[in-house]
Amino acid sequence: QVQVVASGGGLVQAGGSLRLSCAASGRTFSTYLMGWFRQAPGKEREFVAAIRWSGGSGSYADSVKGRFTISRDNAKNTVYLQMNSLKPEDTAVYYCAAKLVGRLDYDYWGQGTQVTVSS
């Protein structure tokens, strides 16, 4: 089992920045992919970014490319999502998730953290 806990959400003005954290615990993570997703009111959950514990620079949704950066600290078992140049349309509940590399679906989900961007 893998447990993931997301934190760091809050209220920020448009153009501002926030950094989300996802602390992972449980099994070893070298073969896991960590992802960030978000769900805005009335909309479906959407992919934001993902990164492997074992290496690589990450992948991003087109809507956040150039503004968001996903990174990891293997020593702390923590994945971060640095969000810059935030827009009101980034307002959503952000979720951290984990899955084994190669699997289609994410198996482990955190509780979500609210990000609100005011105009």
C-alpha cells in the first residue's frame, strides 16, 4: 500500500504562486509514477503533471506548461508542484496520486487540497 497526503493549497491572487506538496509513504517508490490532478466545480478531474521517482523531468498538461513545475525529493519521499503565474481558471481541488509505472490507472489517491485564484 502507498499513502499520499497533499498539502499547500490556499487563496492567491491571479499572477501569484503556490507550491503544493505530496508526501508519500508505504512501499518503495522507485517503480512508481506520481501525478497531480485537479477538479474544478462542475468539471471532470483532469491531469496536471506527473513525474517518476526514478528520474526524468516530468510531463504536463498543455494548460499548465511553462507555468507549473513538478519535482521530487527522494530523500523526503515528497513530490512538489510549483505553480506560478496562476490564473482564476486554475482554481480547483488538487489531488496527488501514485501508480506503478506501466499501469493505466492511478491506484492511490490523496485527499486533495483546495487552490483558489482570485481575479
